[in-house]
Amino acid sequence: MREGNYKYKLGKKAARKGSISFLMDHYVDYSKLPVPPDSFGHYKNVRYSMYGNDKYGCCVLAGAANEHKTWLAETKQKAHFSTRNVLDAYAAITGWNPKIPESDHGTDLQEAASWRRKVGISDIYGKHHTIDSYLALHPGDFNQLKVALYLFGCVGLGLLLHEKAEEEFDKRITWDEGRALPNWGHYVPAVGIDLRGNIVIECWGRIHRMSERYYKEHGDEGALYLDLSRMSKDISPEGFDKQALLQHLQELA
């Protein structure tokens, strides 16, 4: 991760090409999918939280907690996570120890996704929130991201930020340009598209925005998370092959 004193922490390790073997394109017939509207999202009534990402490089797990809050908001439900829940998950996946500063070295996106499928992040009541599967997105592909967001409500994105990212975040300036820095890996949940066509993200505990151009230049990996229990025959999006995915999951098991 980057060195120096900063107001916020990052915490996503470098992308590993091919680490997520299932690709979204393998299960989608784009010709059958509805055309996403110009703007959408279920983020407006969600109270997002920092979950320790101002002190520790736990962005991948802080993002996970905020993703579950976003999904539940679609059905007017709530999930309650604490900073301790997020940091416990961070420690379980990475071996982070608050007494050993050098152990705060961030999280691999694929390893976190695998842990979320097998164990899941606990809320304050002890309920574990899991996913059933996860699919890789093409980094920087805005059209694919928009479809994934419209169908499934939330998508995890890995970004390589630019040198003024924190300053622009504090000033609420949409991320639009700037040279991507190789050691500035950060994880954000994408939660919608706004009226200007910007990608709405949860970052450091609140809503922020980045342009299509920024995503194309700074996106280095992405994951679509699936809860198959929410995808019955009646509500599974036409054009998404749930049965093929289930078969492949069974073969892996």
C-alpha cells in the first residue's frame, strides 16, 4: 500500500488477472436483458459507515458491509454492522493484528469474496451475511457495469486512485481525471448511476461519484456478488442463466 500520512486509508491489494474464474459474460445473454434507465439506484435511504477505513486498510470489508446494507434497502430491510464486525472479518481474512502495524497490508479481492461465500460477515446480532457466488467483470467496461448494477443493485469495484483523490473526495468533486497510481489500490461498492451519467459509489462512509472516463482509466478489477436465494424463477432477470451457474458451482463442489 501507499506510504505516508493520509486522512483516509486504502487497502485493496493489486489485482490478480484471472483470480476470479467465473466471468459475468459466461452467464448473460445481453440481447435478452432490459435496457437500463439513464439513472437508478437504491442508495438514497442507506446510511453508510466508515467502519474503520480511516484508520486501517479494511476497505474491502467495509465495502462488503455497506453492500449488504444496500441490497437489503431494496426490500426496505436493514442490516446493522459495527466497526468491530468489519475489523474481525479483516483479521480473519488477512491475519491483521492491531498490535502489529505492519500486518495492516490490505485485502485481496478474490480471497475476500471466497471468505464471504464460505463464512460471511457477521452483524451486531451474530447473523452471518454471505453470498452464494461471485463473477468477474471486465475492468473499466462501463456498459457491463451499468447492466450489472441495474440487475443486481450493487457491484464491488477495485480502483487505482490518483494523487488528488482524497482532496477531491473532501470537496465532493466528482473523480474525473488524474494519473492512476500503482500503489493506491482502493475498493468501493458501486451503487447506482446518477442523472449526469456518473457512477455513484460508496467511499469512506458516504456517497461519492466518478465519471465513466475515470472508471475506464482507473478500474483494475470488479466483482458481481450473487445471492441466489433472491433469484427465484419469478424474479431472476431474463437473460441471466442461473441454472448454468448452479451447475458449475455444483461441479466445483
